[in-house]
Amino acid sequence: MTTATLTIIAISAIALGTVAALIPALRTSLTIRRHAHGGRAGAAAVPERIGIDATIAALIAQVKSGGNVVEAFEEQGGMRFATPRVTAARAEAVLRARATADESDHDIAATARRLSAACRLSEKAGCALSRCLEAAADDQRRARRTDELRRQTFAMPKATIRLLTALPGVTVLLGELLGARPIAFLLGSPRGLLCLTAGTVWYVAGLAWTRRLLGEFSARAPHSDLPITMAMLKAVLVQGASIPGALIAVGDAFAEDVGTTTARTAYAGHSVSVRAGWQARTGRIGPAGTAKRTTHGGRTAEDSRIAEDARPARLRAAGFALTRGATWHEAWIGGAGGMPADPIRDCLGEAWKHGSSPTGRLELAIERYERDKTAAIEQAAAALSVRLLAPTGLCFLPAFMFIGVIPAIVSFAM
């Protein structure tokens, strides 16, 4: 073997070794680039948090331009659905990806439920989807305005409570700055310890009292489905549907969100049983669809929630009864006695009996609901301001005297 041949073999071996050594490095580089590209694509796919209102507006715009509602939801959420159907859970996932920090989980879940009901109503009744989505958007804005009004209205009572809770400490601090030395008096003498103990007792009692008042008045009331139910009825009726058909379609659209055909609860001596699903399926009227309640006292929030869940079945029952030839009173007899379906019965009754247009009455009923809600919040805030006078005079004023005024007077006198 000549020297040239050995040289060629050696060079070939070195080249092959170099290539073999570079292959893992090339694979690693390609993997890193692939992951980096995928990370950038994933980051680009993360939807911007524009808020619930803007998301619904984008959905409406895409639907009005001829787009598919499922594709619109998928695009807004940056995700793909397993089946071409908008459910409450999928709508909630989309809204959660787009919601801002100040929008709570309750807002997201409630709006998602109404959006899915709007999609089902459009599918079942054949009405324009954009109208149904606009009704859901109006309801979302209505609920948001109510929450903002509640926060603004209760801002002053809450500020008053914070001022009252800080008053004894601020008084002691001012006394020290003025040279009265109230802390030395409070901690260095039997009379001071007595004043400190009495003031602390009154102060703690005032805090507990005001917190209880604030919890009673500022507890968030659930947003009712009544206005959006009436808005959905209006959207179906505008499309030319009959009143029984609209009742059945809207009841079907909202019934899937209730979850069960029987809603039951038992607590604190209350027993509530709603058996409306069987009535809705059979069209029967009367006891099978009524809400039986055994209460000790007035109507509770749990009763209202159960009645809210029963509304879709009651609408369906009334619609089926009308199609079977029942009179208007007979169709709604199961909903009498203060059930939430009564406003709907009153709005549509004149149209059914006299043939007038029901849409105007539905619009007025929605506006009245909003006015009543606003008035209730303002009245609750005014009542809270008045009731805060009791802990102020009976608890915080004595605490202020024992901790702030008396030690300052005694220290100056000494």
C-alpha cells in the first residue's frame, strides 16, 4: 500500500469522524430551533385579554359577516373544539382566556352559560344568531353596570367603616405627637389599664357589628336570568315565531344549563323540591311542576335560586299547554304565587288574548327590571349608612373616649 493510498484513507477517516461527531450537534441545534419556533407560535396563539364585552363584540362581528359561530369561538379562544358545538364549558374556557383581571369567575361562568343558550336558541328556533348574541351582550353589560353601581354606592359606607376602625389608634398617635403621652397613662397605671380594656372591648364590639352590617348589605346578589330570558323571547318573536313556540324554544335553550330535571335542597329547616322536568316533557299542568317549599320565615335566596332553575321548565310547560288548547290562565296556573315566570306571563298575556305585539311589553319589562335593581341597590346603601349610626354611637364613640380623649386629658392635667 503506497503512501498516497494511506494518506487518502487517513483523510477519509478523519472526515467521517468529523461528520459523525457533528451529527449529534446538528440534531441538538435542529431540536432547539424547532422548540424555539414552537414556543414563538404558542406564544402568538395565546389570546390577548381584551375582556368579556370585547370578546362578545368580536363574536357578533364575525357571525354577522357570515362566519361560523363555532369557528368564531375557536378563534377567540385560540383553541379547537372536539365537536362542532358551543357548550357552556367551552364558552367559559374561551371567555376565561380573554377575560381581564377585574372580571370574576362568576361573571365568566354566567356569561358563558348565556352565550351557549343563545347558540342553542338560534339552532332550535332558527332565529338570527346575531340577535341572540346581542341579547347576551346586553345582559352582560347590564350585570356589569349593576356591579359597578354596587361598588360605587357602597364606597362611602365602606370608607366610613375604615375611618371608624382607625380612629382610636390615630387619636393615640396624635396624643403622643402633641406630648400628652397617652400610652404611658394607658399602660402605666391601673386607671389607664381600665380605660384601655374598656376601650378595646367597645372597639372590638364595634368592628364585629360593622362587619356584620357590611356583610348583610354588600353581599353580591346573583344576577337573574329574567331579563335575558325576556330578551331571547323578543328575539324569537321578532323572527315571526308564535308565543307557544317561543316559550318552548327559550325553555329548551336554557333547560340544558340547569343540569338536572329535579332540583332539590334541604337546609336549616327549609325543604325545597322542584319537579319540573317531567311536566315539561309531558306538557302537564299543576302540581307536577310546582315548587313545594316548607319554610320557617320568609322567602330565602335558596328558594329564588331553585325558582330560577325551574323557569325553563315552566316556560316549556306553558308553551306545551297552549299548543294543547289550554287557556292562558290554565297554562300558567303552575307558575302563580310569586314565581319568577310571572313577569313573562304578564308581558305576553295581553298579546295572546288580544293579538297585540308583545315585543314592546318585553322591552319595558327589561327596563323596569334594571330600574328596580338600581333602586334596590341605592336603598340598601342608604339603609346601611343609617344603620352605621348605631355602632358609631354605641361602640366607636365610647372606645374613642376611653382610648383617645380620657388619656390625653389626664396626661395634660398631670
